[in-house]
Amino acid sequence: MLRVSFHPHPLIPNDDDDDDETIFVCDRCEELCIGSRYSCKLCSFNLDSRCATSKDKTPKERSIKTIVNHFSHLHQITRCKIGILQTHPYFDLACMACRQRLCGIIYACTHCSEFFVHESCLKHMLMEVQSLFHPQHPLQLFPFVSNLKEICKACSEYVEHPVFSCVQCGIFMHYSCAKYQFREIKHNCHADHHLLHLGKGFFGDKSPRCTTCGLACKGTLFNCLKCGFYIHLECIPLPSIVKHKRHLHPLVLTTLVTEDGSEEYYCDTCETQRNPEHDIYYCKECNYTSHIDCVLSEVEPPEDILQFLTPHSKESDG
């Protein structure tokens, strides 16, 4: 047993082998933790070993955990910090919405230990989307799918919870794949159909091969849904610098632009939200950003931009 100054009851250590992978939220540091802990079952109070054995005995008023019910999951989820768990040797948890590594403030399900989502992703989570991968019907969000061997319509990997689905057509998609902000371009390298602009890492470890060069498309690529045609950004002949009708200076094709930290990204040409994983045309002097397709649709006549046309090299993506 252990007594601490900031809790009225004795705490019992839980360090059995069965608890090695138990996930819980520490009531002192409010971090998501895994493994051994000290608990008071009367109060549903938990301390990780670090907080329980700390020499800092400063009294701390117990904060009330933020526990919510959300349409994206079957169980209640708890607000917490990812904190020191990131240093755990086997830590590989990803956000169930954006599928990126967990960081900062998150919501976690300590009941099933299978649901983790960034607070920002939870805040903007949608219940219905319209996807270019299935334009016939809107996709509805489901917190649970009984058959975990369903394949995502977009990236061809097994779906995880939560998923977007069209019940009528039996279509399943990861939340991130369904919500993905796609753009289309028309290009003479594949003149029959439009090409969909896909961002970096969209296909994970199972990247398709470029139709032109035969290498795996692990970076930015373009895809024709009708033909199964894939092409690297480097293999599609796009000018690295263009002069656009709506902007005074030449725009440079680039892969990364540092924004103001608001987590919102917009195209200054069409004034709609853009996907931060997509390459863009950019003017550093004015901090002007534009979708590739917005630029290509309104570039100045070729004779006026010949001086700017240079091959887009792979080295510029590094």
C-alpha cells in the first residue's frame, strides 16, 4: 500500500504481468500511461509509478477528468496528454482519424485501449463526407465494423475504427482517406481522364508503382481512378516556376510551407481549404500559396513564361 498527501485513501500497486499492457490516465500528471500503476478503486484514481514515488509532495487539487461520449466510438473517451509514453520502446500508437503519430493533447479509450485521437481531430470530426473515390453516394461514419477484414476503397489497406461506409454499395474507407481533400488536374501525360492529386504517404508502406518509371510512389503522386494509372510528381512534366495571372511574382513548385500554426491551410487563388500534404505553387515574398490545379488552369501564355520553365528535380523535394 502507498499513501500520498493529495489523495485520502491508500493506493494499491497493480504490477501483475497481466497489467503490463494496461493503458490508463494518471490523475496527477494527466498523461496517458501504460503498465504498472497505483490505484484506488473506490475513487477510480490512478497514479503512474513516476508520480506515485515522486519526492515532490506538494499538495495538488485533484482535477476532474474530462470524459465524454462521442459518436466516433462506442465507449467513453478521456482527455489526456501523450507525454512520456512517446519514449516507450514499443510506442507506435497513431490517431484513428488522421493516422499520424500521437502527440500533444489526445482523447483515449481506456476501456478497450483501441481508440486514440488527437483533440484537434476530434474537434473537427465529420459524420458524413462526399468522396471522389465513391462519388455515387455520401459516406457515413460508423464507430465500429464487425468484419475487420474489410479493405479501404482508397488505399487498399485493412480498415480501422472509425470508418466511413456506404452501406448500399458495401464500400469502406478509413476516416482519413474519406476526409482527404483531393484535387484534380488535367494533363497531357494522361489525356483521357483527370488525375487525382494524392499527398505524401497516402498509401503507407504499400505504395503503388509509377507507370512511367516503375518505382514505388512514396511521395506526392497523381492517380487516374478509372485506369489505375499512377505517376510521380517528378515524372509528370510540371514547370517548377510559373507566372500566374492572379499574382505579381513568379510562383515556385514546392513541397513545404511553414504556416502560422493555426492548423488551417488555404489556397490564396480559390480561397478554399487545402491539404498540407499536397505540393503547391508558392511565392515566398508574399507568402502566397496556390493549389497546383488552380495555377495550371490560369497560367500566362507559354511565350511569356518560357524563361521560368525548368525541370522539377527530385533533389528539390528533399
